[in-house]
Amino acid sequence: MAIVHQLGELFLGAVPTVLLILIFYFILKSLFFKPLLAVMSERDARSIGAQKAAEAAQLAASEKLKQYQDALKQARAQIYAEQEAARKKLLDERANLLKDARAKSATEVANGKEHVAAELLAARGDMEAAIPQLAAEIASRILETPASPSREVR
């Protein structure tokens, strides 16, 4: 029984220590751990929010980049179409100029051929008109002068 009595005294002596520990626990819990846990949960919420905001910003940026690339592709296609239209217009103008130049040169060649043909006809007419006179002159010269071997023929 002495042991039980000693244990009882020991427990009675430990009661103030246990009470002090319980008081410190509740004080620390309310003054230290609750604000610390609140700050940690707020930090977690903010970091999760920041991550979601970063993901949203990244998605928005990728969408903007896609829109920019699409707009750039459309602008390039429009520029290529305009260049192709201008090139086609220049080629058509060049073809028309060549066609006009060919027609003009064909007309000039035809006129030149007609002029040459007319001159040839005139020259033939002159030659045919001069043939009897030339023939008579040649015959008279041949008949007037006897041919001699020592004389040069011109």
C-alpha cells in the first residue's frame, strides 16, 4: 500500500505539470499553430491559383500565337495572290505588245514584199522594153566590126 500511496502522491505532484502542459498546448494551438496552418493553407491556395493562372495564360498565349500564325499565313497567301495577279497582268501586257509588234512587223514585211514585187515588175517591164533596143544594138555592133583574133573582147 505504500506503493499505491507513493504513486498517488506522484500523480498529485504531476497534475500541475500536466495542467501546465495542457495550458501551453491550447495556447500554442490557438496562438501559433492555427495562424501557421492558416498561412500555409493560404500559401497552398495561392500557389495552386497561380499555377492555374499560369496555365490559363499559357493557353491564351498559345491561342494568340496560333491566331498570329494563321493571320500571317493569310497575309502571305494574299500577297502571293496579288503578286501572281500582277505577274499575270504583266505577262498579258507583254503578250499583247508582242502580238501588236508581230502584227506590225508582218504588215511591214508584207508592204516591203509588195514594194519589192512592184519594183521587180517595173524592172522587168523596163528590161522587156529595153530588150529589142539592146538586141538591135548588140546585133549592129557584132555586124559592124569583124572579129579578129588579135583584138581583145570586152
